[in-house]
Amino acid sequence: MKYCLTLLFCIIPILAFSQNVEGTPLDLLSYEQLLSRFEEVEHDSILAEPIAREYLNRARREGDTIKMARGYDRLARIFHHEKNIAMADSLIALTKDMEHITYPGLGYLLKARNNKSIKSELENLLQSYYYAEKSNNVYHKLHILSQMFTKKSNWGQIDEAYKFLKQNEKILQDPKTVKYIESAIRPEIKSDSMAIKEWRLFNLFNTLDHIDAYIKLEKFDSAQIYINKANKQISDGVIRSGIVLKSLNNLNNIKIKYYQDSIDSALEQLKFLDKNNDHIKNIKPVDFNFFWGMALLKQNNLKKGIQKLIEAEKSILFSRVIPDYKAIYDSILKYNNFENRDDYSYYLTRSMRMDSIINENLKVINPNIIKFVETPKLIAEKQELINDLDGKNKTKTKTLIISLSLLGISLITIGFYYRRNRAYKARFKQLTSNNNILDKSYKNEIPSHVIKNILDELEKFEEINGFIDSNITLHSLAKKFGTNERYLSKVINIKKGKHFPTYLNDLRVDYAVEQCKTNSIFKKFTIKAIAQECGFNSAESFSRAFYRKLKIYPSYYIKNLNKLEPKKSSE
């Protein structure tokens, strides 16, 4: 399940211990204390990165490969997906030749978690399952089987998905499973009680998968039995973050009522959840608003129903679409009274894009899941064959490798200059073009009248120096402009060619430069005072932004600007 991976990655350290080491310098903490502190701040990459780096660098100095792998493992959880994948690749490269129960298999799990391509996600899950089979890592196998169930279930193949569910259940019923799970927990924190808690957690995930399966099979009585079972498991303290799973169970109840046409009851529960922030914040907005909107449409409340579906549509990530979401666009296009063609064109384009993604994913997911079921042993045999051939051919390939390396260097050099020249030509063409038409995909994503309004508002914002307000945020500015954060951020990214914080800081730096040139009093201020006048929260952030944009520090600029004053007066 989609929430399963995050919970699994977090549960072991939470169950282990949490020592209060707040304020202690990182280099004085033990490895376990570093991991404990990391788990406390994992949601904040700025706080988490130095901890993971300290762990990794210390392990590197000591030559401890497993701890180095743990360092990369932590770094692969906190960044943007591309950087996370790079960290996971480093983990895999470090441990690929090791015989270890966790690595490199976990590296492939991390790559699956961060891959936007469903094909790459499945390939990495398959590779991870190969290593789980090889090392008998039941912990990973249970998680991967649950993920594969979700993939099949989401893409309309519930009968086949059920096979993964039963395979998972069979492993959980094996008396040896608790011991197998214990063997996958790192030695520093493993215990019988922790393994049992992990086993209970996997049973809870299996229960939730059963609910999903029975709802899609329209066996609502069976689904309700498993909902009650899940509620009992949560009440028994299987997991601390029970509020998250209770929220999901509430959503499952809504789904059952919706599919049984108990619309009044479904709407009543939706309204209850909407007022209860602890519950609503743990449900994906796209799912919550989707069922609310569709329920309202069933009551012929078209206006409010479409409003909810439009809210759901704003939360759709095309990298994580499922076929169910197609109904959002179908309903909007069918029932919404569009006031202009641009809005209609926007939703039509998005609908066509979703159709294309769904069709492509269906082509990928069927053969890859079949391959997943049938080929773990074949992969093992193939790997053995490759290793055997590698051993036999090492001597023969040395000369070939050297020749190919020289050829490769030559080709890379030629390719570098070719790509650089192409990039320069493209950049020159862009700079010399007077065409202000924005990127086509960008225009398709945002209605043209919304783009125009945002650009007009940004122009006013710059004219009145609104950026010198140190409290300005993307959220507050979007609200002031009467738009949403995603649209505003996208327009700034494309039109201004930079992210929102950079856009804001560059305006402030330009303002500081202009004020120092034209205002004799202004340049007599301290750097801290100038920073505050321009909207920065500190002298340090002002100096960094100034140097990033102009490649000199503000202190140097002001000092040399003051030196020009006597020359000007003597002239």
C-alpha cells in the first residue's frame, strides 16, 4: 500500500528507543543516537541532512561499509526524488557484491519509492524481490508483495491482485515468520518483542489490503468485517500513528456507502471528517474530494459536486495516476458550465493527457507483473551465469576495456562539444527571440486568463516593492493574487526562470543595489539594517543572496561605492 513504505521505514527506530540528545553536538553522539535524532527530524531535510552526513562520513572514516550504506539509506529518504534515487544508487554500488540481508535490496526499494515511471518502479521492486528471496529477507518480501497487490488492484486486475494478497497472508501465518523478521532488524536494536510488533503491523497492512480487495469485488459485507478487524488491531496498539489508519478506515466506510448508494450516509460522514482536522489531514485530498464530489453528483447537486471535483483535480499528480481518477475529468467536462473556451480546453487537455498515461501504464504493468510472478528464479540463474562468465573472461577483457575506454573518452569529448554547441545555439535563439509565448505544456496546464492575471499581479507587486515585506510567502502571495500556490509557482518558474525564493531574493538584491546607488543615507546603514530594509530576515541570508546573484558580497560593494564619493565631489 502507498502508505506502507513510509511506515515501515519509520517503525523500527520508533519502536527501538528515543534518547533525549537535543542540543548535543553531532560528533559527540553515538551511531544509534544519530539515527534516533534523524528519525525525529526526518520530515525536515535541512535538519536531517547534517545528521545523515555525520553518520555517513564517520562510517567512511572507520571503513564500515554497512554503516555507510545506512548513511546513504537515510539520505535517500529526505530529498527530491531525483536526488533520493542518486543516493539509493550510491547505496547499491557500495553493497552490490555483499552478502547481506538488507543491502543492496533496500536500495532498489528506495528507488521504487522515488520513481515516477511505473515501469521503473516495477523493475526496481522486482530486483528488490530477487535480493529478498536470495537473503530470505521476509521483512522486504512482505512489503513488496503488498506493493504488488496495490499495483494490480489500482489498475483493475483485482482477481490477480488477490494472489499477491494470499501469498502475503501465507507468509504471515508461517510460525517461523517472526524469527525471519527479527533477523532483518539491525543487531543494535533487535528484540523478540520488536519482531512481534513488526509482525502485527504487517498483519494490519494485510487486513487493509483485504478491505480494498473486497470493496473492489463489491463484497461489502466481507469488507465491513475486515474494517472492524482493522479497527480492533489499531485499538490494540499495533501502531502508534493509529490516527492515520483510522482515517483510512473512515474513507473505506465512505466508499462502501457510496458504492451501495447510501449517499446521504456517505455525505454525512464526509462532512463529519471535514470538520475533524485530525482525520481529514491524513486522507489524500484527491480521494476525499473525489468521493464527496461524486456523491453530490449522484444527488443531482451538480454545482457543489463539480466544485469538489475541481478541488480533487488540483491535487492530481500525473506521476501517480490511477484509472479511477479519469472519472474526475469525465464528470467535469460533462456537467460543468464553462464560461470560456480556455477553461474547457484546459480540462480537455488534462483529460487527454491522463488517457495517454493510463494507456501507456496498462501496456507496461501487465507484462511486468507477470514477469514479477514468474522470474525471480530466472533472475537468480541469470546472475549466477553472469558471475561465472565474468570470472572466465577477466583476462580477455582487459585489453578490450582499455581500447573501449579510450574510444569512449573520445566519443564523450566529441559529444560534449556537440551538445554544448547545440545548447548555446538554443540559448542564443531563446535570448534573441521576441516571442513571449510560454511553453506549450505550461499553457495547457493553466488557463490563459489565470496566467494573464498572475503576470499582471506580479507586475504590480514589483512596482510597489511588495517584496520588501519579510513575511511574504508563496501561500500569502497566492492568496493575495486570488490564485493557488501551484499556479503561481509554475508561472514564476516559467516566466521568470527561477523558483519563488530565488525570484523574491533577486528582487530584494536589485532593490538594495538601487537604493545604495541613489540614496546616500541608505548605504550608510549596517549590512544587517540594509538586509531588514530589503525584506531579508538576517544579514547572512542577504549576503548569500547578494553573492549568488552578483558574485560579490554587499560589504565589498558598499565599501567601494563609498570610495567613489570623493572622486565625484572633486569633479
